[in-house]
Amino acid sequence: MDETKTAIKSFILDEFLPGENPDELTDSTPLITGGILDSLATLKLVTFLENRFKIQVEPHETAVDYLDTIPDIANLVHSKF
């Protein structure tokens, strides 16, 4: 699980928070409700998840319940295995 969270965190930092302090992005940082991910960024994240982890994210799984924090995203990825 830690490897998954690390990959997700790295992607978010590189794509959506370039130059930000990595320590500021914690497991409890709200990504969607905090305004880090908008609809376009969410699509980019889903594409990354599908390609990196070889999974299929369903349309209903792009909601805040599944993608609002790094642990939420990691749980979604692991639910696909």
C-alpha cells in the first residue's frame, strides 16, 4: 500500500503542485474538496491510475468519495486487485 501511495503522491506533486513542499501533501490533505483537483485534473489522475496500475476506474468512482485523499485513491486502486 505504501508503494501505491508514494506513486500517487509523486504524480500529484509533479502534475498539480510543482514546486510545493512535499511534506505539505499529507494523507489527510483534501484533494477535490480542497481545490487541488478540478474536473480536468481528476481525469488526468484517473488516466494515470489506469495506466500505472493497469486498472479500470468506473465513472462513479471518479467522485469525491473515492478520490479526495491519497489513502482514498490507494484504497480504490487496491480494490481493483
